[in-house]
Amino acid sequence: MDRRKFISTTTKGSIALTLGMNLLACKSIPKTSMKKSPIAICTWGFVNANATAGKALESGMNALDAAIAGVAVEEEDIRNTTVGKGGAPDREGNVTLDACVMDHNGNCGAVVCVEDYTNVAALAKKVMLETPHVMLAGEGAEEFAEKQGFQKETLLTESSEKAYREWLTTSEYKPIINIENHDTVGMVCMDANGDISGACTTSGLSYKMKGRVGDSPIIGAGLFIDNEVGGAAATGMGEEIMKSVGSFLIVELMRNGMSPQAACEEAVMRTIRKNPDHKDFQVAYIAMNKAGETGSYCIHKGFAMMEFKNGTNSRVNSASYLED
């Protein structure tokens, strides 16, 4: 046989054999071995919310529904004055809620300025699934909630109303870092299939102007998911987060090779570099990439992220730009 033909035939045979062995090896791997360990992360120290999401993921729930179940814990907790029922009202005395969701296919839904309905993250999912739109606002969102069977209830609690009456004596509007205006719940989950989704819900800034909407329900600002890369969520001064489309920025930085931690740090630094008054407000981010790595960063110390991983729910204190 001609030497060149012999080498060519031998090489082709070796390649075919190798491919065949690899295919057999792949077929022999049980499907269960391809499953991933579920992960849930959320902004702030919402232990119960994150544990709820983590356990839901472990039971086989998909990432989006787990995130919605997790944030619903805070939406329904009247002790949380900046999420859901019990949230602080606007300057007119009305509690208005905002939320958004985004799934692993890039589908998303949002609602803004919603009164009388507590579980607005679940409502945002309904907007995503049952309408041709991404966002519904105000009365339109409320009418849609009623048609979808959501329970109408008063969101202003006795304690929130009392605090509001006290605020009226001065009517001073000054966000207090890490004390007031910070409890937005942003959550990013990875399910057993490795799919990533998220939810973000809030009642917004305490005693905000009527009609004010922050970053939380804005896709790309308060939350962004790209299942090929990862996801991110934000909390803090929404006006500043919207200026840089912070969550989208983090995902794009991860797409270009940054770790979740480095991406969160760069997103915060974008705000700091452009705003000389950054000491007067808080901005914080959490992120997770497709490999299950996580990160968080903020301007002022005091921010923390909850992380449910390998069956354990842990509080992870965030590094910060300022150590005051």
C-alpha cells in the first residue's frame, strides 16, 4: 500500500475509533450525573426567603418559580417596610409596589406602581406569560391582577401608617444608608438543570414622590439574566443603578471573562467614578455565573448576600468600596 494512503487510512480509523469510544462513554453516563447542585442568592440578609428558594430548587422546582416563591416570603412579611405588604407609602400615603422577573429563555415581565396586591413578582410572571407585553403599570396592572385571581388587600399596615404620620411632621426626605430604603429583594437562582432565572420586588424608596419608579422593575437595571452567561440583581439607590443599567452591565462583563465578583466591583466603580456624591447613597449588586460562582459588592459596608449552596444557607458579607 502507498505510504500516504496507509497513513491517511490509519489516521481516519483512529479518529473514528476515538469518536466511537467517546460516544459510548457519553451514553454510559446516567442522566442524573448531569444534574447540578441548585444555588439561590439574594440581596440582604433575607434568611427565610433564600432558604425557601433553595429548598424549592432542591425539590425540583425550576429556577423562576423558586425565585418567585423566595421573594414572596418578604412580600408577605409585614415587618419588612420596603417590600410588599407593610411597605412604607409614598408622600401621599399610598403603598405602591414594583417587580420584575426574567427566565432562562430571556422572557421577562414587570409591573410598576401597583396598589392593593401583595405578590407582585408572581403578577410580573403573569404579565410575561399571559400578555403580549413586558410591563404593565398602575390601574392597568391592578385590573389585570384582579382578572388573574390575585387577592386584593390593604397594603398599608398600622405600623407603616404610624411611621408615615410621624414623618409628615417634618416631611424630610433623606435616604439613610443601610437602614431605610434598602430592603429590595433581588434573587437569582440556578436549578438542577443548570438554568438561571431571577426576580426582583420592592415598595421602593420610603416616602417617594407619587409615581416614582426605581430600578427594581426595570429589566437590565434591577435584574438581568442571560442563561448562557449568568445573572445579576441590584439594590440601593435606584436612580443611580438605572444610569448604568447595572445588572445588564455585570452580565456583559461576565460574558467577557470577568468573575461575578470582579464584575460586581466594576459595576459599582462605574457609579463611583461618575458621581462625586457617591458617599451619600448605597448601590449594591449580587451576581452568579453559569459555573455557579457568585459575587457581590457595594459602596458602603453593611451590605450582605444570602447564598444557598450544597444544602446550606449562608450569609456572605459583601466587600465594599468605603469602609466607613
